[in-house]
Amino acid sequence: MQEVKKLWDEVRELSLGSNSTIERLESPPTPLQFLRDYVSQNKPCIIKNVSLHHQWPAFSLWPHPSYLSKTLNSSPPVSVHLSPNGCADSLVTLTHPRSGEISQCFASAHVERLPFDEALQLVSNSKNGDVVAYLQQQNGCFRDEYSVLSSDCDEHIAWATEALGCYPEAVNLWIGNQLSETSFHKDHYENLYTVVSGQKHFLLLPPTDVHRMYIRQYPAAHYSYSRDVERFTLELEEPVRYVPWCSVNPYPSPETRESEMAKFPLYFNGPKPFECTVNAGEILYLPSMWFHHVRQSPDDNGYTIALNYWYDMQFDIKYAYFNFLQSLHFKAPCDPTLLEIDYEDSRPNASICNSREKLFVDASSLNELETTKDSEDA
């Protein structure tokens, strides 16, 4: 369908112009400007110099682990997500222990609630192929687990709140390092993503590129971690539950790159995703339903800290258009099969999904897993 491919180019030109870069604003927009020029157009932007205009103590205090440890010393435990490779909420390739059959599942992290100091130490000691820790919980964790820090920042972004006509539904805190990343996904929120320390590196694709994400249904699984034997167990959920997820890993290894490009030609042969880095003291406005993949770089103390504000999106005519576009079966010129937008027909082999056997993962066997990471978002 040449019309769909033409749509990809037209959206890029209309939303971001000929230079195809994310616009950077020197100061926060007015509510009217934000609503008119960005929200209504479903157009991302980066707001610079937030630390100057909002004057949050967080920008100067949170990069110091000693301040966080002292402030959170007597607070309740916080949620920490553990995975063997920093790729929680992502796709993992599994080999069935008996049949040798290969399939993929959507793997969620092992979650523990620990005193803040202990959780932060796990982040500091994270090692790929062993244990990677990420302090996050996407349920409004800042208000619940880190409320003692609330005086260090605003409870909402004033110009966004006025423009959107509501307060954020959730505010989330993220503390990790370079080992954690988030796989391609989308959210039904208007996202104001504020980086406090370190950097966040985003790949962005507009909602109209949905066919390029090869969204398919994958059986849900979760990691469990045993400190006694220092080993992860990856277990499929019972009863089987399926999660629709993006199949594309934008950073395949040299060994798998050729096969990944052959499996997902619409992504690798189509328009490049928009790339942007959000620095400390900046806010990314990530419009609802934009697909995003996130990596991060730590500050001098070894941490990346971010706070994001999730505002409810308007389920208006744009949402109806997106659902219609997603329902279209689009056949790629180099792909002999239809993209599997019909989730009921895209489920993996049931013989693997219905197995109750646990799959054990330790440092010696991690290289046998291929991951396409997700997330946290972020």
C-alpha cells in the first residue's frame, strides 16, 4: 500500500518540517502556545533551561546520593526492578528445555521493595549478565514512595496543566544507570519527561508508523530472582496471558542484524526514527501514542535520574483515526506475510506457552538469550 508509505513521509514533513529534528525551546511555552503548537498537532518538543525557570531544588540536590539517602532514610521501602540485563518489560527469546523449540515472550522484571540505600546500592553495583537494578514503578510512585521529596519539585507542570485542563494522573521517579533501557512502546498519556541528572536518549516514531513496529501478541512471563543461588528464573504466567508489544529491536547485535533487518524490513528500510537527547534540566514533551525507545547515560556519580508527569490524553478523533489505521493489514513489498495486526492470529506456538516449566537463567547462560528490551518506560 503506497498510500500508507506516503503517509509516513507526509506526517514527518507536516509535524517536524524539512529538517526532521525535535524542536528545542529556550524557555517554557505559554499554555496557549503549548496547546496550539504542540498538543493539538501531536508534535514533540524539548524545553531547555527548565532548572532556571522552575527553580526546583531537585536539580541541585538529587544528583548527590548522600542527600537522597539522608532524606529517604526513614521512609518506607521503595520498588526496585531487577533483571539479568537491564531489559525488563521486553521480549526475550526462549528455548524450551525439553523440545528445544524457540519462541519469544514478554518478560517483566523481578520487583522487590527495599530500603532506599540498599536499592540505590544495587543500582550502583549493577552488572550486565548478572543483576541490573532500576528504581521505578509506573503507578505514580513519586507520590507514594518518594513523597518526602515532594518539596524539591512541583507537583505538576503549571503551563501543561492549564493547557490540558487537568492535573497529571501519575508522577513517576526513575533512578538507574547506562545498563537499563526501554524497548519500543507507546503510552496513552501526554508525557512531560524531566531529566534531573544524566541524559536520556530517545528514538521516536509517530503513531502513523504503527505498521513498522510489527506489534504482535506475546505470552507474558516474569523474572524471579533468588539471592541464595544468585540466579534468575523466567516463568510464563499461568493461565496464559498475551501482551501486544513491538517486535523491533532498533539496536540488533552484529550477529543478528542481518536476520533482524530481513524480519522487519518496514522499520529498517523505512524512514529513520527521530533521535534526541534530553539533558539534565530539560523536559521532553512526548505526545500520546508516539512510539519511543529509551537509553540513558549517567552523571558523574553514576546515576540517571528523571521525573515524568503523565497527563490523560484526549480520546478524540485522532484516536479513532489511529485505531482505523492500525486495523489495516499492510503487506510489505519484501515481506511475504501480512503484518500481524490481528493479535488473535499472531500468537506464538501454544505448546511453549502452555508449559509450566520454569526457565533458569544465570550469568553463564545469559549469552544464549536474545533480548529486544523494553520498559520501564524509562
